[in-house]
Amino acid sequence: MHTIHYAKTHLSKLLEQVEDGKEIVLARGRKPIARLIPCSEIKKNDRPKIGETTSKSLKVKEKREVAGRIGDTVVYF
């Protein structure tokens, strides 16, 4: 565990350690606040394929309402 001050001063050394596969914990005082980990450990979010459904289907309800007065053009919603 390293303090923020140490991390700012020795960032390149810490990044070399991370590249070698080590996990670095940064702390404010003695309270851990962040981790530096190699990118290979980060899970990739697979993007959906083209045309793949990603949300629930909507239910279509037929409901017609007439807007306007007698003699106006009728518009259905």
C-alpha cells in the first residue's frame, strides 16, 4: 500500500510494477482508496451483435383518441 504522495513521486515505478502483474493499492493516509491493476485483469464488456435484442419487448395497446372539433381534420394517436 502506497500513499498518494509516494504515488505522485514514483508513478513510473509503480506502473512498471503493474505491467509486471502486481496490484498496487493507493491510500490517503492509512485508508485505501484505489487499486492499480493490469489491464489484462479488467473484464471486457461484450458488445451486443448487430440485430441482437438487448431490451424487453414493448406491448402495443390499440387506443385511438380523436382530437379536434367537428369539421376539423381527424387525427388519430
